[in-house]
Amino acid sequence: MMRLSCLSLSYQNQFRTGKMDLPSFIRTARGLNLDGVDLHMQHLKSFDRIYLKQLRRLCLDNGMSIPSFPVSSEFGLYPERIASEIEKCRVGMETGLFLGAPLVRLFVGSAPAGGDAAEAFKRGADALRRCAEIGADMGMAVALQNHSGLTSTGDDMLRFHKAVDHPNFALVLDTGHFTGRTGPNGPKREGHTYEHYYRSLEHVAPLAPFVRVKLYELDERGREQHIDYKRVFDILRAVHYNGYCSLVYEGKEDELTAIPRGARFLRSMMQAA
């Protein structure tokens, strides 16, 4: 059975203006009848264990699972920062594990402008393998999310999966960040169409224990205008996907009005036969 969670970054304007914090986000998710919350590392006010225990208990009291812990890492652009980025990921793994998340989400990033993409790929694969090793020692699965740059297509993701070659390494499927899709955000590549986009989804879906479902522009019923979510969920059902789908809103409409509509729409898609 697919379940629906929400990434705290979906309410980035509420967080930025001080109108929301992680406790109120958790309560908001409960009000939307979601199944889980993805607490982004940047929204933690501290790594203090007392604070983290409060968040963990609040999730329990509101019936919220924490299916992933997102860490925004960058291994491609800055070779000199690899060690500090891996350390950030290690802290994220420890924090996510304490909160009860089974998986940490990482990015690999981009090649430097005018730099060697092959070197950036190798640097990223090596760093991801090291993170997978650290996570294996802790008992935390490590997963790479496609997020433009070096992971702009399904083939890019499969190359990383093959190069990292570690049993504790997996892929997160992001419906917004493959080439071929129109609309805001995401990578663009000359000649790529929606057929390239959906083919990338099909390539990654069998290897994904976690899925991000992006929303950008919603109609009055909450349907996303730039992604055919019936086709997306057909792809997931075809591989018998049985995990969380995490709502990520990146639109311009007020989050407090758009996200409830989007959540109802995604739930209907998940429950469709």
C-alpha cells in the first residue's frame, strides 16, 4: 500500500517568515490526514537530543512516521569540500536514525562549470559509496535522489547505482527533476520530450524504496499541470511500489491553500485502481 508524506520544505515560506516550525508542521500534516512527515535537516533548530526526542514523541502522538531524512549534499562542484560534505551526511544519518527514519536522502550535485564531468561523476560515486559504508555501520540506508546536474536522466541514476555498487545504496525517485518535462524547475536538455521524462521514471522506479512527488501548478481540483500523475502512478503500480510518496510543493500559490488540494489529489491517485 502506498502512503503519503510531506517534505517540510513544501512550507518554505511559512518557515522563512517564522509562521511555522517543525512541531506545527507535524500538526499540520496530521490535519491533512497524511501518513508521514519528512523533516528536512535545515529546519531543525538544533541537534540537541532533548529537542529531537520532543519531535519524535510529537510524531508518535500524531500518528506520523518519518520515512526519510533529507540531507542536501554536494559532491560534484567542490572537490575540496568532499570531507566536510561526507561529515554533514554522517551527522544527518545519526540524526535521522535517532528520529526513526530508515533512509537518508542525499544529492550528488553538479560538475563545475567548464570542469570535467567524468571526474565529477567519479568523485560523486566515491563519496556516495563512503556514505553507504557509514550508513551500513549505523543501520541507515543511503539513497541518491535525482536533482538535476549529474542526475538529470534515468540513465544517469542507473550509472551511479552501478558505480557505487553497495548493498546499502538505493535510489530516490523524484518526479520533478528529469529532463523532458515542461514547466518550472528541473533540468532542460535540447531535444528531450516527455517520452524521455517518463522513460527515466520507468528506469528508476524498480530500484526506488522512496518517491518524491513534485507539485508546481495546480488546478482547482489539485491536479498538477506539468506532470501526468495517472501515468506516474501507473508506472509505480507496474513495479508493485509499496512505499511512501512524499509531497513536495514548489509552486507560487499560497502553500496553505495549494498543499491541501494537492494532498487530496495525490491521495486519490494513489488509491485509484
